[in-house]
Amino acid sequence: MTGPSLWRSKVLATQVPAAIYIGVPQDDADAAVTALREAGAWAEVREQPEPDHLKP
């Protein structure tokens, strides 16, 4: 899905939970979750909180 190397994919799979996509449009995130769930994975879309230094 994301095009990482086999080594990087293995690292993501062994260090769960893992963020697969960060900073992508909602449609892309939803499509990734659907594909992962169809493959038998547990996946969800989460909003990334805004860093404290950017809050007014």
C-alpha cells in the first residue's frame, strides 16, 4: 500500500500499533483502512492532534 521495503513492512507489523499514513487526505485514509480490513487487519482512522506549539 505505501511502498515500503520488505524490511520496513516487517518492522511495522511487529511494532503494532503503528501509523501507516500520516498527514494524508481523509479519502486516502479511509481507502487504506478499507483495504487493510479486507486483508484481515484491524485498522482505524485517527485525527492527529495539533501540536501544542501551534495552538493559539
